[in-house]
Amino acid sequence: MKFETWPSRLLVVDVEGNGANPPDLVEIAAIPIENGHPVPDASRSALIRPPVAISYMATRVHGITNKQVQNAPAWPEVADEVRADLDGAWIAAHNASVEYNVLSRHLPDWKPAGVIDTLRLSRATFKGLRGHGLDNLIEHTGLDLTTVEGQRHRAAYDAHATALLLLNLASHYATWEALAEAAIPPGMPGHTPDPIREETLW
């Protein structure tokens, strides 16, 4: 894989929500990939105070409590900064429709250059694997996460882990175009539909 053929701006993102339906953001993180490597020093992460309290079940998943976010900025206070980070960039995430849908709802006029879904990509790459959850893929690929700061189910940790997973999966593809074809969900930004084959009517 020639990483110089990758988009100049590719951010692996992860979000955590408050358990509402639809969810409000309580944490967001983005880590760039440059020259085939995640760049932790250039990553961003932030806690966000949601308009509705974090549910007990959501806290059980990600560990973020209402007390932890009580002094965090509300979404309108960070929206412009997040938009500036994401505008014009490709994004990648595990089960990317979650991140894409939440961010699109919070940034109504935002549209990424493209969306890479490592869940979809892993299903195309490891067809015989029984489970494609992030934990199972970390184990299956033998990713070394010992230097990744934080903990599982927190946005910064999961974004970094997903970035390493993406690079592992990329090793199975010769070109960015081949990877993108396997990884971009239909209907998502960056997806190129198959050409329509017109039949000649006699």
C-alpha cells in the first residue's frame, strides 16, 4: 500500500453519547493518519455537557458520569472548532454510520469528503471471522495497544485503536481505491456507485 495515495486529510473519529434516542454527544475524539501512521500528538478529544443527563446504561458502557461533564462546554461552545477540524477531511470509524449520523445531526450542513467504515472493511477482509466487533478484531489482528492512552470505550482510546486497525486492514489492499471500494458504505460520502448498464431496446 502506497500511503502517499491516501487522502491528505484522514481523521479517525469516535464519539460517545448520553444514551438518549437520538443521542447527544458527551465525548468526541479525532486522530489524524499521516504517512501510514496515527499521530497522537495531533489528536483532539473533548468532553461535552449534554442537554439531557447521561443515562445509567450509557455510563456503564463508557464510564463517563454526569459529574465529569458538569463543567464541560456545551455543544454550541465547541461546534465551530469541531467543524473546522472535520471540514474537507475524510473520516474513518468502526461502524461509521454511528459517527456519521451523530455528527451530521450536530453539524447539519457538514459533509465529509468520504467515510471509511472499518467494520465494513473487516467483513470484506476477514470473511471467515465470526465476529467483527472492535474487541474481537483487536484480538484477531494482534494489535499492540500498550502505548495507547486511556481505556476502552472512551473516545480517544477507541479512535486510536481504530486507526491502528485501519492500517492493519490496509495491508491487505494494494491501492487506496481498492480499500475505499471495500470500506465505503453505499450512500455515504465518497461512495461511487456502479455504472448503470443501459440496455439497448430494439
